[in-house]
Amino acid sequence: MAEQKPVSGRQSDSQPDSRAKILAAAKDEFAQHGQAGARVDRIARQAGVNKAMLYYHFQSKDNLYRETVGEIIAGNLGKISKEVSQKSDLDELLNSLARKYAEFLGQDQMMRKMLLQELANPHPHVFDLMAETIVKSGLPNFVMTAIEAEMKSGLLRTVDLKHAVASFMAMNIGYILMSPIVDRVLRVTDKEQFHNERTEAVVDLFLNGVKKK
């Protein structure tokens, strides 16, 4: 059962940025302990607020978790969409998208931990939120439209657009999530160089897979 406390009346928020502080603290707590192991009192203490203030803003730990994940994804996808939408060339578009994927999940260790924990112990409502946020960003439709335009121009062979986008996402995100294992299997000695090269390699492999022979 979700940890929840009733809120009696409207509580005055003496700290205008308390909500942002709670979300920042929650991101760290959820990344370290997952949704089940996270403690509301630790989040409140790290944010410098009392638990009543936390429940005033979020009502329950479940709500706080959803909003934490949603804010992280929405914030990053907003930046990615803005940059990618400015690319008219498919090669540039995919390279830009691959770089942003790497920055988002490769550099944000907390988000990667949270995503891995969700995959291991899925909460359908959280995946629904992730999917909804990604769709709202317009990224999947934008990429499919760009690939479809290249197919119509005769530069790419006819492929299933959904499978194409799914494959491109998996080639990027799959490696980022599995890199601790993959790097050991392939005996990667210069991890930074390999990770940097991975972006161009993914785009090259993908485009050569869909280009007309």
C-alpha cells in the first residue's frame, strides 16, 4: 500500500523552491534505493523540509516517484526535441539524437539506475508515464517522418517505420544500459574513446542497414 498522509487544510509554503528541492532529493533517493526502498523521511531531510510539506506537494510516495521520473524524462526530452527538430538531414538528425541519448543516459547515472530498477521491477503506471512523455515530445513521429521522407525519395529501401525506430533506440539505449557488461566482454580498455565512437558507429550501422544497395 502506498505510503500516504492526509493533508488537513491548505499549508502555507514558506519556501517557494521547496517543491524543486524535494524533487532533487527524491531523484537521489530513488536512484539509490528504488521506489520500494526509498524513505520519505530521508527525502524530506535531504530537501530540508518537513514530511508535512512533502505530502502537501505530492500526497504520497507513489505520486512523488511518478513526478520525479516524469520531470527527469520531460526535461531531457525537451532539450533533445529542440535540437533534433532543427536537423533537416537524416544523417545529422540521427547523429544528434544518438549523442543526446548518450548524454541523457550515459552521463546521468541516477537516471540510468532508476531505469534499470524499473526494468527489473516494473511499475506499469511508470512505463505509461514514460511512454506518454516520449510521445508528447514528438521525437518518435519526427524520426519516422524523416525516415519516411528518405524512403519516398528513393534513398532508403522500404522498411517498417516502427521497427526501424525501435531498432535505432535499442542500438543506442541497449548499449548504454549494458555497457558495464559489454565493455568487459569486448575488453574495452579506453572506455571514454569507445563510448564517444559508439554514436557514429550506431548511425553508420543503422543507415547502411536501411540504404538502398
